[in-house]
Amino acid sequence: RTIYINGEYVAEEEARVSVFDRGFLFGDGIYEVTAVIDGKLIDNDLHLARLERSLKEISIPMPLPVDEIVKVQQELRDRNGLTEGVIYLQVTRGEADRDFGYGEDMKPNFIAFTQNKNLVNANSVKNGVAVDIVPDNRWARRDIKTVMLLGQVLAKKAVKANGFHEAWLVEDGFVTEGASSTAFILTGDNVIVTRPNSHAVLPGCTRRAVMKIIEEENLTLEERLFTVEEAAAAQEAFLTSASSLVTPVIRIGDRTIGDGKPGPITRRLQGIYLDLAR
Ligand code: PDD
């Protein structure tokens, strides 16, 4: 693979960052993940807008203007012959001798790479997944897409050990989101429910794209908190993210959702999302 690092395209064996990079020492950096389907970058404007926002929130300058970042993404895609998978971007505050404080003269490290992945035909997307509930142990600014991901790493490890695909994180009895995805349920009279954006969750780009589809389809969406019990008793459930697109949820913990198969509304939203993407 060819890797992008601070203005250069190099072989992955040659891509190196200092041990004093603050992303490495403090998790002091931001990342983004954009899906690529049939060579097309999906919801990329939303991802780059969120990159800009996340960086601003922790006072790291944009490493390049947005249109130049798009060129980096396209160049990497082309060099690596990526037709389906993801493009990962990471911007850290830069390198300095270890100190919690940092000066005003920091030069960000900007790296990017591609990953080949089956997205559309993934087993999870086609057949749905089981999720399990774990406490949300992350920090209080989850709206910032920081590389400081230990909470997510441990949550996913805990549920995968028991055969679950994703962790749904819970705080004060309410589902916040998935460890790397946004959580949706369908309850009552065909009402789609997802948690409102706040500091408690990452504002999902796929969430936003799916909300637009929900509106266009004249389906009802409620942005509100929902409990684990409400989720477990839901008619349908699904999760969204750049890499999992719209993925049906067919089990939450030991509770089967609906008849244990991807629900019809989930399928409809998934189909429209994929049609728009392709
Ligand atoms: N994760 N919530 C969290 C905590 C996430 O990490 C992600 C994405 C999402 C969904 O956001 P989006 O629809 O913009 O991808 C929600 C990416 C895919 C990752 O960490 O690999």
C-alpha cells in the first residue's frame, strides 16, 4: 500500500512517525473514516466538515484546505486501486518532547491510508448482527472524533469475546451509541428513534444521511433518549457508520429483535442508502 504522510506518498514500510508524536503519547489527535464504494467517496463532505470541526474543538489547525484533502484521498484511492473499502485520515497535534502542555508552534502530523474491505456484501450488512450492552466508560466529549479510543477498544473486545459484533454503550440506563456506530431502533407505531446529538455521542455522518432518507420517505423520526429495555423490546433495530453503512441489528444481548431477521423498514433504508451511494 501507498501511505500519505505530510505531503508525501510513500510505501507503507517507509511511513514513519516520531515516538514523540502527541497522538502516540497522549491520544492528542483527530481521525476520520470515509467509505469508498465502486471508487466513490461516500458522504465525504460530511466527514471533512466533521474533521474540521473536531480539529477546531481541540485547537489543531487543518493540515490542508478541504479541497486539498479530497485530492489526497483521491490520489491514495487511485494509487492503491481502491474500489471498495475505507480511507482513513489522521491529524495529530505534532511532535514535541513529552509535556502535557504544548506550544503554539506545533506542526500537525497528517497521515492517510486506505483499507480494502467488502462493505456492501459484508455478512453483517446482509444478515444483521447481534449487539451487547456495556457501560459507556468514555470521556465526556464524545462529539469530538479523537484517536483516544481505549473505551471503544475495551468495549468491543468485551463483546466480541462473547460472539457479539458490536457494543451498544449505556449511560444512566440510556443507550448512547455503538462503540463505532450510531444506534437506531424502531418502536411503537413505526417510529424510528435515535439519540439527539450532544457531547455524549459522535454526530454520525451516516446518521445524517439516513435521517435525510427517513424524511424523504415520510417516515417518522424521533430524536430522543431510549433505554436498554426499550431497545430490547423494539420491532427493529439497526446501526450506521461509514464502514458498516446501514447494518440490521437482530439481537441485543439475549433478546431477539422482532423475528430475528432484518426488519422491513431497516431493509428499505439500507436499500435506499446503498442506491444513493452507488
Ligand atoms: N466510527 N459513533 C462512534 C463512536 C463512531 O466511532 C462512529 C464511526 C460512528 C458513526 O459515524 P459515521 O457514520 O460518521 O461513520 C458513531 C468509524 C467508522 C471508525 O471509528 O472506524
